[in-house]
Amino acid sequence: MTAVFAGSPLQADDFSAGNSGEKFIYAQLKFKGSWDPYPEAHKLISYYFTKTTSMEMPSERKILTLSDKELFYFPFLVFTGRGGYPEFTEDQIRNLRRYLRGGGIILLDTSGDDEFGKSAERTFRRAFPEKEFKKIPQYHAVFRSFYLVDYVSGRTLNRPYLTGLEIESKIAVIRTDNDIIGIWPQDKTGNPTYAYIPGKPGQQKEGIKLTLNIMIYSLSGTYKSDDVHQPFIKEKLRR
Amino acid sequence: MNFIFTPPNLYIFLLIPAAAAAMILRPRERIFSLRLLIYFFLFLIILSPRLELSKPNKKKPAVGIFIDGSLSMGISERTDNALRTARQLYSALKSEADLAFYKFSDRIEKIVYENLNGFAADGESTDLSKVIRDTRYHGKIIISDGRYNEGINPLNVNEINSVPIYVTGPGGGNRSVDLGIGDLKIPGFGFRGEKIDIDFKISAGGSPKENETMVYLKEKGKLIDSRRIEISGKKEIPVNLSFTPDKVGLKNYNLEVKALAEEINEANNIRNFQVNINRKKIRILYVAGRPSWEYSLLRRLLKSDWQIDLVSFLILRNPANRTIVPENELSLIHFPAREMFTKKIDDFDLLIYENFSYKRFFPQAYLSHIKKFVNEGGAFLMMGGKESFAGGNYSGTPLEDILPVDIAESSGWKTETFRAKVKKDSRHPVLDIAGDPEISEALWRDMPPLTGYDENLKAKDGATVLLEGPGGGRLFLHYQNPGVGAAQP
């Protein structure tokens, strides 16, 4: 038997119509607070993503709130900020819960900011009181979804591991405290805008690798944990 | 017939006349007599004697005479000797017992004594345990060479001690050399990709000069397992062979013991059997030309089903893409197209192409393997995207032959937001997403909108359109069964 499904949700070129189409859209969550510490970071992320992977990422990002109906058309969301923020409404928490249960993935970058981190924890606790963030093991697919990541990097090295919130048998919220978005902004000469702390060799490269890995993981899931990949990965890790 | 005197029968029988006799005596003697009677009555109550009268039963016992009619009895004069024995038994026992004659091999059939001359030893195997289980008779006589090769060891049958059994051999002839396959244990079904064990025993009669022989297991003449067996000094040799089927379906196999040079009966050297090979899991090969949300969600759905074994390949990087790190820091592997689409394709039940253009990875000739795979029962699904159909250069390829659409040479991709509709009167399990046609149709109506389609795709004659797009003429979900019939009304 052969079958074709000849239509596609994949072909919308105009993502502003509310559909991510065949391109991977960098969507960022806006909220009442300091939600956008790096307004230009997405441009370089999209450049690297498009140049190095088989996907395209437009240089424009999509800004969404938890009240937007379009939220559900953008399955990948960056949630970062500085300082605490007012609590989300019940409707917004309900949308957040639906979003994650429906297959959405959120990259939560606290940048090591305690106030923002606590506010974010409160938000997710309201949405999923029965769940808690757990350490993501080093063998998880997110560390090998595209690159083999040596260590959890970012502009800072506050925490050497990622934590995640598991929803519907997948890591739906990936949290880093290392300001991973902060490694991307560059000045006109191509140098990082913000200093890396402590400035370990390879810190930028590992941060770039981890950012792209998280995005590819949102699209490929546990693909790199399939048996067919293991001998090759083990051989590369051995080297 | 038994007639039994028991109290109170006996007591009344004795008491009435005794009491009557006592009444005619004089009072003094009467009292004495009555006292004596009471003592005697008490004596009877305590001892309760019985008097039993019976007549002997004149019915004759039923005796079954079972003559071995298997092929091994055809050797030398075994059958003649067996029939001679049967006739002698008839002469000796007909007045003392009700005799019934049977021929047995792999089954038991009643025969008429007068037709013994027509007895032929043509049974394919010998199942003595069936004879032992038959408990209709007061006794059984079995005439056999004892070479059972089917059923369990007759000595282990539960009914072995239920009636007397007398066994006699056919006699005659010398101990002929004969190997036979018996006690064959095979599963009724197996699973593709999982080992199946075949256990059996080789019986070795006579005194063969050779010390060993070979055992072969074949499927349609193709050897799948073999074993060298030592037979010297052994009467029964347990053997195990095994194989791992790679295709589903009802399969025919045969076991063969290589005949010895002096073997006089080779008919029992071969046993044929069938095993129904099923698939344990549905094996799916899913190839996606690039990461997408469709891949992400469909993969998760397929992975969550324990009845599905999913192998997927996702093209994460194209040759034109740059790399910012050394090769050994990439987790990417080479796409094993040749292995998947030539050698391993028959391992799968369903092949999915999502937005995948073959040209960058393998030659068009590999698509013929997919066509053959589908024509031999496999399933294929092509999911739309920029690099499917015309965009994937499938026009004029073997894949177009099996797809239910005609693929134009160039893609007519149109960006338009719409909702696909179930085609009127369409019925297919794929459309039944709710278990109820009306609810399913409502759910299809409420599905999220699609945003594009290839307007150059047309359904072939014989294809069934299940979902339609804008204007009713656009095709969205359709299927055909290439191997069933080229044209369907």
C-alpha cells in the first residue's frame, strides 16, 4: 500500500501570519519585567543555525506573550530575563500548561540571576505543582543532538549542568543558569560584546554548540539516542 | 443376579414362624421359648449375617487387537508375520472374547477380520501412545515392531495401567538398518527476527556400519541449518536445530536425515512441517530530509507505541552547510542509504519519506528496490514538503509507479491557508480518528489549517482520494494497493 499526504504545514514563507512553516522560528517570551536582555542575539543565532544545519531560521524573531493565540504555532520559545517579574495570570498559566503538554519546548536561561530564577521557578511550579526541575544527565540526547558537547557552557559558568522539567515523557523545559544567550551578541569587529567569565578556552564554542543543540533537540527529540548512532558516538567520544 | 438376605428381611423371616410356634406351647414353655427367641434375635442384630445368592455373568470380555500398519512394518516379512499372529489370536480367542481388529499408524482405523488379506503397511508414522490411550476394551493386544516415531513415549501415557496390554512383535527378518525422525517438537508460530528451535529425535534401528550422518533443515530447498550426528551405539539421538526467519507468512520447512548406505527404508528420513511467522512489532523506516515539527511529533508518537520498532534517519546537515568545529565534535553519522534501501529494506513493514529528496544520497536505481518492496507487500508513505514529489525529483522514477499520484516534472507549489475536508462518502480506517464516523468528520473539520499544497499533483486512476483541499480538486490523502490490482472501480 502506498499513501501520500500532499499538503503541508511546512511551506508558509510568511511566518508573521502566525505559522512557523518550514523554517525554525526563534520565538521569545515577553512578560511584564525585563524580558529582553539581549535584543540582537537572535540574529547571530539564526545566522549560525542556517549556515550549519539543514534548517533555515529567519533573522527576525517572533515575540509572544502567554496570552497570544499564536503561541501554539511556535513550538520553541526562549524565556530569559533579569530580575523578578509579576506573577502571570491564571489564564496565562493555563496557556503555559497547554503549550508544554501539547509538545512545546522552552529554553529557560536565568543567566544566574537569582531574582529572575526564583520568579521563573514560581511560574513553573504554578503550572506543574507536581513536578520539579531535575538535572539532565550528560548522556541525554540534548548533549549530542548535533554537536558532542564537552561541558555546559555559556557566558558564565555558574552551574556545570542543565536542569529540565519532564512533561509527557520529554524534557519540555531546559534550564541553564549560564547566560547562554549572552555569548551571542558581538560588536562590529566580531568580538563578544559581553565578557566571558571566567574566560575558559573553548567557552564560546561550547556555548554555541549547546545553543544549537537545544534547538535541534526541540525538533529531533531523542533521535541521537537511537541505537544506530551509539557505536559512532562512542567512537568519537573515545577519541 | 444376586438376592441377598439381610436384616430385617432375615429376622422377619425367622421371627414370625418362631413366634407362631411359641404361641401353641403351654404358658410356661411359651415364656421360655419367647425368651429364647429374644436372645436369638439379639444375637442376629449383633452379628448381622448375610446370605447372598448370585448367578455367574455370561458376557464375554471385549479385546482390541491393534496391528501396526506403518511403513516400517513393510520391511521384510513383518506384515505377513503380524497377520499370521492376528489370525492365530482370532482362532484362540473368538469363543472367549469379543474381538475387534484395528490398524494403527499415525491414526487408528477399525478393520474387519475377514479383510485382513488386504492389509497394507502404508502409514506415515507410528503413534503407539494413541493406542495406549484407547481404553474401550477390557484388554488390548498390540502387534508392532515397536518403532514409534510420533506421540510421546507410550510408557509415559497416563492410561498405561488402565487395562491389561499384551505386546508381541511381528518377528521375522533380521535387524534392518533404519534411521527415522520422530518426536518432532515445533512451535505453531514464530516471530520474524527471533530464533525458532526445532527439537526432534532420530531413532536408529539395526546395527549400522557408519558412525555418523547429517541432519538438514531446509526451506524451499534452501539449507538453513544442519548438524552432524553420531549414531554409533545409540538407539535414539535427541537433536536440536534452529533458525531465525526473516520474512512473515506461513512457511514450509523440511527436515531430512541423510540416509545410510545400507538403510532399507528412507521414507521416514524426511519430515515436513509448517510454521506461521508473524511480525512481533511493526518495523518502520522513517527518513526525513530536514528537522521539522512534523518529524518531532510523529517520531514521538511512533516511539511511544511499544508495538512499533522505529528506525529513523534525519538529515541534519547538507553538504553545502558549514561546520564550525572539527568533524569529531559532530554527532552526525553517514546516512547508510545503500544498506537501508538495498539490503535491509525487507526488514521493514512501512517506509516513510518526509520532505526527502533522494538525489543527494543515492542513485535512482535504489528506488526500484522500494518499488519491489511495495509490490511484495510493504507499505510506503510520502509526506509532502518542498522536497517531496516533483520537488524531490520523483517524477518518472520507479516511485511514481507505486504512488497514487501523477507527479509533474515541476512542482506547482502554492501557498494558501485552508482546511482539508474528508471527501464525501470516504471510508477508511485512517479517517476514523474517533471511532465514530460523524465525530471523526467533525474532528477533521476542526484540524489546524494547512498552508500549502502542490497543485500539479493529480490522483491516478484507481487511487482513492480521502481528503480534499481547495476547490475539491486538490488531493491530500490518498492510497492505492499496487499489488492487488492495477485498476480498481
